[in-house]
Amino acid sequence: GELQVSWGNEQAQRCRVPFRLPENKDNAAIVMVNAVCEK
């Protein structure tokens, strides 16, 4: 998937974070991932 992040209204204040959720057989409600924000 892809998460769109913004911290203001300007174009330079937005980025996208591509991610892939791990397969989780425990069906956890919270998943933590490390990602790099891309413009």
C-alpha cells in the first residue's frame, strides 16, 4: 500500500510512504513498520 503524509498545505510539506504489511496470523490490531518518506 501507500500512505500519504502531510504536515502543512504546501506541496513541499507532503510525501508518500510505500509499505507492505507483514502477514500476521495473530491478527494484531497494531503493526509497526519502518519506512522512508518519498516525495
